[in-house]
Amino acid sequence: MVELTSSLTTLIAALDNKDVSARELLGMHLDRVDQLNGAVNAVVTLAPDRAEIEAADIDQARANGADLGRLAGVPITIKDALATEGIRSTGGAVELRDFVPDTDAVAVAKVRSEGAVVFGKTNVPRWSGDYQSYNEMFGTTNNPWDVERTPGGSSGGPAAAVAMGFTGFEIGTDIGGSVRLPSSHCGVYGHKPSFGVIPTHGYLDSVDYHRNVSDVNVFGPIARSIDDLDLLVDLLAGPNPDDAPGWRLELPPPRAVELADFRVAAWLDDSFCPVDDSVSAVLQHVVGALEDAGARIDHTARPELEPGSASVDGSNLIGAATDISDMQEGMSHLQWDVMNRQRGELRQRWSEFFGDIDVLLCPVSPVPAFQHVHSSQGSNWAHSVLSDFDDMPYRHMLRWNTLIGSAYLPATVPPVGRTAAGLPVGIQVVTPFLHDRTALAFARRITEVVGGYEVPPLAL
């Protein structure tokens, strides 16, 4: 019996071994969404008809002994911010309520070319611009561990769908933490690649569907195991189509393999963004467990930068890239260029830091999944506070994520434990630019020490 909360690699093995057919596996996923989606509202559009035809074709090809792609027959959902040919794709915005693209986003085309069967879309905030996942068309997505709390955003629908076993995997987007934070809040694995490693053509962040690459924004996989992330990064990584004639991507191997051979720094709290005790306890536990298992961890090493200023600069760059006006209003190109030069200096400070350090461990979020908050005054960024965490300003949720992401650094987020209240917590495994394989390798070591994905109560 195939468990839909198994890893992607387990599902692939079941298909390859003919323990289950592609049509059967698709039917199981559709049934699971029908039975369990109501409580979480992760899947907002279903397109089963073409999926059933594709699954049947894959079964026939497998029976005929044909060569198949690495994902052949795996049913998946796609974040509603990625253009998906033939399936309504809205970006969470009413302006695209009835938009059906005639081409796939490049990342979607890649997984489809490997045989993944797309059967639905998952919820996002409007234009993917929030740390929660709700919009006026599809309503609010809930956390699989506590429906009174958010799964995060903007990839909250995708992360909840992965946690619930609705999909073999998902492709999230991340400009300010939108892969990392939902992965942490839902207790699944996520990888935010180095900027430019995975093509982002086909991102729906405005009415004008375009091929441009937005500054800072990346696409990254969300899954239930580190093996899944390894597979998906290998499959998705490559040049953007415009660069493909002359560019090639060859990510370097991990800087180390064995736990004791990594040079690790732990930066688990800071006054620029204090971490709630409930999260701090989990992060301290995992670092202690790694040290007990033989890891060499420096608790004082820091990059030579002022994190509060660097994080604010990163938020402003993200605001300019996303046109979120209350984050950075009316920035001229000259102003952006000045900030981009400052970022260049910060990237140099990070590069120097990673001369002596292989891996930085730091928080994803200062709090675990928080209670739903929908501001009546407009943007959550400008007005909201987290009432369940001492009225922490909503904007503080950005700080650890923008510090890392705006410098283009990769970060893998494995689940590392749960708070006393039972809410999942992840940790950012940050490595030098383009050293994505080092982040993935160390996340594997973490999983061996403290475990990984657990099935949430709503999925049992």
C-alpha cells in the first residue's frame, strides 16, 4: 500500500516497480484532496481530465518498456504563481481570475518533461506578497498542524499541500522567505537556491505576464525528504532560456560530507530580530544534538556587517522588485543602483565570512506558525502585529530571510523539531553563493541527527 505522505523518491520507486500505476496514484491523490483539503484549503484549482489522460499514457509507455522521465507518473500540484499551460493560473489576484496560460513556466515545463502529472494549483496571497496565504478569490489556507494558524506565505498553499500528502512535491517561489518560512511552519523541506540557479520565467507577479527575471526572486523545491530536494535541484537547475545558448551551470560539490568535517557557525538569535523562546529552544536543541554527534560549531563567528541595516536594505531591494509600495515607495533607478552597490559590498563581507566557515545555521522565522491576522487597515506589512507573540510587528518576520536572500545566498530548510505547543520549526542552512550542494549535504546530516518530516495531525 503506497502512503501518499511518503517521500517523492519512494513514490517514484513504487511507480518504477509497478507497485502502483500512474492512474491509480493520481486517483489516490485526487481522493485525498477531496477528503482532506476542506480543513486546510491548500488546493484551489483542480484539472483532473488532462491529468488522467497523461497518467494513462505514462502507464502504457511503461508497459511497452519505453524510456521514461525521472518523475514519470508522479502527481503534483503547482503554486498558483507559476504559469501552467491549460490550467487557470491567477497569481492570487482577481485581475487574473480567468487567466489560462498557453505556455508553462520554465520550471513547470521541466518537471512535465520528466513525466510529472499536474492536476491542480495551490493557494497564494495576492501577487505572492505576504507571509500568509489568502486572497479574495480562494480564501485562507490553514496550517496542517493548527487550522487557527497560517502555513506561511507566499508558498503556504504549496507547503501545506506537501505536508498533507496532496502532491509528490511543489515548486515554491522565494524573494523574502516564501519557500523557507512556509517550509518551516508546515514541517517540510525547502530549498531556496542561489539567485539565478533555477529559471524563473513564468512567474505571475503582475497583470503583465513577462519573461523578465525579478531581482532576488528564486524558484525552489518543497518536499518531504532531503533526497527529494537533491533530486529536484538536479532536475530544475540550469540557465534561463535566454542564456542557454552560451551559459552552463555546474554547481560545485559539497565542501564536506561527514558531519565533523564541516566548519559550522551558529547564529541563533540577535537583537536586530529577537527570536521567541519557543523557537529558540528548538534551535538550541538541534545545535546541541549536532555537537553531541561530533559537529564543530562556532557560536561567535559572524559576517562583518550590521545585520539590522543589511536586512532593511534587503527589504527595500525586495520592495523595489515586487512593487510593494509600503515596503519601498517610489524608488528611482539611481536609488536602486546605490543600494545595489551597497549589496555588492555586503556580498563581499559574506564571501569573506565563508572563507573560514562552510555553513551558517540561523533562524527562518522569529516565531513558529502564528495565528491568522488580516489587517482591516490595508497591508499586513504596514499595520499588523502578531497578537499571539507579544504584539511583534509583522514586518519583523522578514528580517532573517531578507538578510540571507537579498545577498543571493542559498539556504536549505529542514524540519528540526516542534515547540512545546506542537508547532514545527525549521532552520536555515546557509552556504556561500552557488554552494547549494553544501547546504543540501549539511541538511542531510541534520536529518540523520534529529529526524525530519512528520505527518501532521490533519493528514492522519
